[in-house]
Amino acid sequence: MRNEKPTILITNDDGVTAPGIAALIEVAKQFGRVVVVAPDAPQSGMGHAITIGKPLRLHPVHLFGEIEAYQCSGTPVDCVKLAVDKVLHKKPDFCFSGINHGSNSSINIIYSGTMSAAMEASIEKIPAIGFSYLDYSFDADFSLSQQVAAEVIHAMMHGKLPAKGLYNVNIPQIPIKKYKGIKVCRQANAKWKESFVERVDPHGKKYFWLTGEFQNLDKGKDTDVWALEHQYASVVPVQYDLTDYELLNAIQL
Amino acid sequence: MRNEKPTILITNDDGVTAPGIAALIEVAKQFGRVVVVAPDAPQSGMGHAITIGKPLRLHPVHLFGEIEAYQCSGTPVDCVKLAVDKVLHKKPDFCFSGINHGSNSSINIIYSGTMSAAMEASIEKIPAIGFSYLDYSFDADFSLSQQVAAEVIHAMMHGKLPAKGLYNVNIPQIPIKKYKGIKVCRQANAKWKESFVERVDPHGKKYFWLTGEFQNLDKGKDTDVWALEHQYASVVPVQYDLTDYELLNAIQL
């Protein structure tokens, strides 16, 4: 570690006004100089979307006391790109995303704007962590999440969690006194079973709402879903080489 | 293979009116019964985004002769979900996405709506392939792409390409006579170097356009970028377990 305070970029996908990002800023500012660039509106489920066909807006906001903060009209990934190129004019030392209101464990990582923002930072070789709390509600109690975030950030800043990595951290929705600690895990094999709700609008036309049921297909005790169901916070190290090497070696075309 | 014709779901991210999807339908209908569910507007760069906060619309379109086709107001991933639940009322036997106008090789897969649609099908255990042609233009000549698509689909339907897999197929922008064949590859380690273009609107307010330069950081001759630069079509087998197992085994918390 250098002696000067590290620069920490904070973003999320629930938008700059979500309580989860305020909770994360409170933790992160103990570790360095925090700069916030987050979406100006909720962007849940945006995955790794970027904005190509329209321009982006960026406005300063005064929401977090002395902390330099901006809202951006784009996606979580846009926020990271814009922060590096136009706000910081350099790469931050760390990028933390969240705290998401809702789980990003297992297959949820694929759909998650929170984790995609952290992944975008990681593609830029910025040490990155996404934090998600299993409580979806707006007025969720983030105290356990903050405790876990502080623990994980401390581990990364002191070399116990390799800084070259990208991490998907999920925090169980349990009373603090039941919390058992952190487990390093693999991503559980799970999926959503879709069922769209069909309705008819006042003009007589059909529309559909996406709903679904989470299905864990994985019996392993080394997964993030298992850890979260057993009062642990889960930490999954993440990579973005999507090559299926097993299949690659098996194919003879 | 069963004796009856397989059901093939076709989608894309450039929208139902893009020439690339028409080119893919022309190929796919030789292999089975084709049903099309595609976005009603371009959705490039949407990644694995899903639509949570607003309802979806689905309308039949008559664009491809006798082929059953729908346009959907959602993302490419929404299209696949809606097709399975509300159009086909079952899983199709195959899902093909594209032909995308532009490359989805290497890191582009992360941002790609085309590949995310195919991945969504794969999560549902539907054999899936995404096709992308390196020519971004609207009036691109898809004849080489169609030849490659026919070859890859034939390989999958006849067991040479394991049907359990998900594949990212990219086609080089070269004259057909220079085409050397298909190479099975890994995803190249590459990134985009962002540079936002800053402008001022007629009301005096700043806005930004995302632009960038593709940077291949990978010297390997076994990558998709290498294959495409050497007149091959690239086929990368893809998976969606993002766990970094190397790091997982190295962490001692």
C-alpha cells in the first residue's frame, strides 16, 4: 500500500438515491477518498448493458456530505466507464459496487447491474467488489452488510483477498447475532423459472410482467447459495473469460 | 435426432427488422420449424439486461413469409424468456441468435445482447448458438455468414458440436474465396479503451457519447481474435459459471 489514501470509486445499480449506496459510502470512506458515480434512476437487471445509441448526462449531486458524487443517465457499466474517463481522469485504486437491495448470488450475477459495474472495473484491472444484501426492501437494515463490507474491504486492502481479483459478496438476511462469518464459495448452479403475468390494459391490449421462481439446482456445500442459507456471507471470486475449456478440449470439428 | 422437425427459436439484438436476422432465418428454416421473437427496436450493447420495472408487449409481425414471428418491447433476454413461456409454451429444440451486425468476439461477449439471448437459452438447457458478422453496416453482405451458420448448425444437429453447449460464432469480414474454415477457439483477453466524446447541447448543457478503441491484449494463436484476423470463422464454447476457480483455491480468509 502507498502511504497516501487510496481513491475508491463507488457505484451501484439501484441508483444514487438508494439507501444501499449510502451504507456502502459510510463504510468505504474509512478506507480512502471516495468518489461516487451512480445511475440517476434504478437500473436493476441491466446486466452488462452499455449505452451506445444515445448520449449520457452527468450531474453533480450533494447527497453524501463532503463526498464528491455524480449521477449519470446511463447504466451501471456506463457509470464506471464515465467515472474513469471524465470524473477521475485516471483509474481509481478500488471500485466497490452496491450495496445492492437484493441477492446477486449464483445465476443472479448474470443479470446484475451491480456486479457488471464491478466487472467493468475489473476488466480495467481495478480491484473490484460488488456487495449485495438479500433484503430487497427500500428500508432494509444494512448494519450486518456494513460489517461484512468493512471486513472484506479490509481483507482486500491488507492483501488477504488478492487485489487482482473481482469478488461477488452477498450478505444473508439474518439478525447480526446469528451471523457466522465469511465463506469463500463457488457460484451455485441455479436458474429462474419464468412465469409471465399476463394482463390487459385499459385499451384492451395485452401486456406481460416478468416474474419467476428461483431454483437452486446445486446440492454442493461449497456454493454461495448454501453459505447464505447457513448464516454465512458469501464471497465468490469472479472472472470474465466465458470460454468453456472442458468443451473446448472435447470438440473435434 | 427425432424424426419430426425440430423447433428453432430465432432472436437477435439488432431488432426484428435487421437484415441479419432475415439472413439467419433463411438458413435456419432448412433445419426445422422456425419461430421468431425479437426486439421491436435495436438493443445493441444490452448485455444480459432484463426488464423488471415495466411490462412487456408482444406483437405478431409478417416479415418472413410463412414464418411465425413476433416483436417484443423488451431486451434480447426478455425475448427468449417470453418466447418459451408465452409463444411456444415449451422449450424450443434449439435457439439461434443473430446474425449480429458487428463482432461479438473476445470481451464483446460481455456486452452483447446477441450472446446474452443465446446464454439465456443455454441456462434453460436449450442448445444455443449466437452468430455475429464483423461487418457493422446495415447493408452488409451476409453470404459468408450464412454459409458458416449452415455449417455450424449442421454440425450441432448431427452431433459434431455437442448440443449441450453454448457457442459464440463470429464470421470474418472477408471475400468468400479467402475464407479458410472454422476454428474452435478460446475467448481472447481483450478490452475497450474508452474515450467519451464531450459535446454541448443547444441549451448549453454537456453530454457524452461513448466511443472506444478495441485493444487485444492476447498474443495467443488459439483465440477468436487470432482466428478472425487469419480468415477463419471462430467458434468459442461458452459457459456462465463465472467463478474464478484458480483464485478460489488460492484464497485463505
